[in-house]
Amino acid sequence: MLSQFTALQTQLFEAELQEILHLQDAKLKIACEVKSKDAALLSFYKKLRDVEQVLDNLVDDYSDFTPPPPNEQNMKMVQMMILCAPLRFHLN
């Protein structure tokens, strides 16, 4: 009877140890996933910051831009751009 109790206690201990090891592996896997996603988010943030800087520079560069007064040639060019825009969209 005592030997059976000892054997069962040993099995229980081994099962608990195995579960602890499994949980530690899962914890490490989750930590790696979090680190990877954190790095991806940081990279995305840096790209957004770079894009924001480029847009700020563009706004600064064109802040004093004034379009030329409309004339017949400019109007024809605008009309052609409007007519060709759907074609350009479908070709891409």
C-alpha cells in the first residue's frame, strides 16, 4: 500500500513538473511573440514619423505657392488631365 502511494505521489510530482515546464515554454513563446510585435509596431511608428516629416516639408515647400492665373492653355491641360485620369486608373 505504501509503495503504491509513493508511486502515485511520484507520478503526480512528475506530471506537475511537466506542466510547469510546459507553462514555462508557453511563457517564453508568448514573450517572443510580444517582442516581435513590439518591434513591428516600433518600425511602423518610425515609418509614420518619417512620412509625417516628409508631408510637413511638402507643406512648408508649397505654403507660398500660388497657382498661375487661368488661361486657355491651362484650362485645356486641366480638361485633358480630368479626361485621362479614369484611363490612367484603369491601366494601373
